[in-house]
Amino acid sequence: MDIKILGSGCAKCKRLEQLTKEAVDAIGVEATFDHVTDINKIMAYPIVATPALVINEDVKVAGRMPSKEEITAWLKAV
Amino acid sequence: MDIVLTALQSGIASLSSYLAAHVLLCLVPAFFIAGALSALVPQQSIVRFLGPAAPKWVAYPAAAGAGSLLAVCSCTVQPLFAGIYSKGAGLGPAITFMFFAPAANILALSYTGVALGADFAIARLVLSLVFGIGIGMIMALIFHRSDTVRLDNAAAFEGGEGISRQTLIFLGALIVLLVGGTLKLDFLTTPLLSVELPWAAAVAIQNALNVLVPIDLIKGDEGLSVQGVILIGMLGLIALTAWRGLGKVDDGFTRLTFVSLGLIAATLIFAALGIVTNDTGLVVTLSGRTLVVAAMLASLWPLSSRFEVWDIQQWLWETWRFVKMIFPLLIVGVFAVGVIRMFIRPEWVQAIAGSNSVLANMAGVVFGVFMYFPTLVEVPIAKMFLSLGMHPGPLIAYLMADPELSLQSILITSAIIGKLKAWTYVGLVAVFSTLAGLTYGAWTDGTSISTVALGFVAFIAVLFGALHYMDKRQHAAPAL
């Protein structure tokens, strides 16, 4: 599974990455993490607001912090 | 040696009057509002009005709204600015968004209101709204041709939920708490009940405090009261408990979370009491303000229980993050301002910016452009200049230019929109800030409000009319 966190390196984005890692560990799936901070690369996705979570190139959430349950549900749905 | 001591004393005086007087009823609720805006208001609720197809009359006000509601922290400013510019409503609204954000977010506005007075806060809000939209429109016009090449990415702006009703009610309660705690209205300040507490030591403590932190009304030093000392102590306790209680709240509520929230509520109510020292002890006065603050605090509990636990955790976590990010810099800034104040002669300030001339306003702008201060520190600096005899006009010019034009914001903008546009923007901000100062200065100098309003409205009408006309012509002749 390919997971990308989009964000300019702010506290919220780091929290989202940490939460996602915890969710990944909890359900025990294989995943690669990439924290994208380059604003041009971020803008290539169909989002305006950060932080954003992208799983297998599919934007799951942007502009707000999802709960761990939401993240877990997205991870399981892949 | 003497001068070092006096300077340090001045720094401590500035810091203690800041902590005891300005922070509590203004900045504490403001931080909680900023946290709520960041955690409970989905960015999409405003961003959806900023899509590529949004008409101008929707996009510009929405950009200003995004600036004041979503952009409390600079890390949201950059992606939103880039997003609006490259995918959405374009250069104009993006500029409006960026111009408006630092002057009109809840922290800057409420702090300006308490430290400098409500008229400065209102002037700052109105002038930056009008000029933010004006500068945005001018930029959109000047760079009309290059602005048409944008990614067509309407999907990013579509959908998304609005702001829920319970969030609006919750924000409303917090705003009443902030306003009720700070406004100087009669029904809030009239004493309802006074109790005398005989406490002989209080007199001695107050005398000692007066020596340590002298009251100097000419310089604007308010001294430090017994109540102030207790409040500073309580702030210290809050910091200790909140470090873990709020900083780790995302792992779940702990006992420390409730202890720190309880302490914050108690501190706010205590700060809303009037406490004066007389010959025999303390006189404690209950006023409308105390009741409003207590009632609003009490209402927050049932209101917050209607949210999901996760949302409340997010709210507290965001609030604490803002405090951790902004507060330490602010404390250092306020102390430094107090020290520096000792070395600036009022005559210098009055000679350069003591009257509302074009040169004085330009001096305010130039100082704002070349000095960089962290978020909110521009306010104590402005207060220092005001007490040193700076005219309110140049002061507003400085307050407009300083947060708009930091080196950091110029760099971010030029990375996204290119050097030419970024420097055009800098030039426009400088001109418009000077103009804002002149307008406000003319008003405080006694030019009747109708004359100022008329001049202001006429200027805006001419500006917008000219822009509209040029826009029409450019659309009519795209081949050029």
C-alpha cells in the first residue's frame, strides 16, 4: 500500500502521519510512507487544503484531521 | 549599571502588565476560538466558494472570510494561497486572502482591541478588508493575461459540508465570552456587589509591588496589582497542568485535562472580578462582566458535550498548539519592547511620525517593511510607539504594513506567483498602507466622520469603477 501525507510540514500534518502509522500498525498491513512537502507536488493533487491523506494515489481527506477510526476504515477498504 | 537596571525593570513592567491585564480575558478566549476555528470548521466549507467558476462578488468576500477564519496559522496560508491562485478563483482572490489573513484573524483583532483600543481594531479590520479586496482586484487586472493559464481543477473545490449549527453556536458562545470579558460597556463595568476583605498584608504587598513595578501613566505603565500577581501565578499553574493535560489530549482525556480546564475557567472568572487595595485590605467587586464570563463558561460545558469526543480533543489540542507556537515569542517580544522603550526618546518618534503627514505615514510603512516581528508582536510595538507620541495615522500605516510584508511572506509569494507579481504586490501594499494611515489619521485629527467617510467612499468608488472599466475593455479586446 502506498500512503502519502500532503502538507507543508506543519504540526497537523505530522500528527496525521503519526495517526496513520498507528492505524497501519494496528491492523498490520504493509505500507510505504511518503510525506510530501513540495508545494508544487501537493498542488498536483485535486486538493486545496492541507493536511491531506492519499492512499494508493486516491485522496481520502483534505483540510481536516480524520479520526483514527476513519483512517482504519479507509485502510481496510483498500 | 543604573541604566541596565532601569531597562530590565521596564521590561518586567511591560511583561507583568501584559500578563496580568491583557492576556487573560482577551487572549485566552481568543486562543480557544482560534483552536475551534482550526479544529471544528472544515476548510472546505469556505474553500467551495473559491472555485475557478466563482463570480467575483462571491470570490473576493469568500477569500477575505477564508483569510480571517481559516488562516490563523501560516502553515494553512501557503497551501490555500497556492490552491486559490493556481486552481481556483485566481490571483486576485488569492492576494485578498493573503492580505487579509494576518490583520483580521481572531488573535490579532482581539489583541489589538485590548492593547490599543477598539477603534484601532475596527480601523484595522475595515481598512484591511477594503484595501485587501482593492489590491487583489488591481493585481488581477495588471496580470490579467498570465492569469488565464491555470489548471482546470474544479473538483478540488466542489462539495464538502458547511459549518454545522452546533459549531456556530459553540463559536458564538466563545465570542460572547471574549467580547463580554473585554468590552468597556456600562452594563458590564457597573459594580453590582462589593465586599471588603480585611487583609492587612495586602497593603504592604501592594506597596512593595508599586516600588518593583512603578505606575507611570504618562508612559502607559499600569503597574501591577495584588490581583495581577495572583493571576500571573494562576497562569503559571495553568501552564504546568496544560503541558500534559492539553498537550496530550489527543490520547484521551486525563485528570490533568480537567484540572487545567477548571483552572482556566477559575482564572477567567477571577480576572473578571474587580479587586482594589484600600487602607485595610481588599475590596472585591462583582460586575456584569463577572456574570457574563461565568455564565458563558458554564454554557460551554453542555454545548461541548454535543460534539463527538474526537472533535473536542482536536479543539483542545489545536488551542494548546497555538498557545505553544505564539505565546513564548509574544512574551519575549513584550519584554524586549519594554527594554527597548527605555532607549527611544519620545522626541525622535514625534519628530518623524508625530503628525499625520504623508512622510510620517511612509515612515510607518518603511519601518513595517524592514522590521520583522513574530505574529502579534506588532501590537505591543505599536503600543510603545503610541505611548511615545506617534500619531494614530502613521500607527495604522505601520500596523497594516508590518504583518503583511514580512520577508517570509514575500519569499512564499514569489515562489508561487513569481518575482514580478510579488514585488508589484509589495509596492501596492506600501502605497495602500500609507493611504490607510492618512485616512485614519485624518479622522482622529477631527476631520468630521462624514468628510472622511465621503472621501473614503469616493476613493473606493473611483478605484472600483476604474478597475471595472479597465476590466471590461480588456475583455472586449482580448487580441491585444
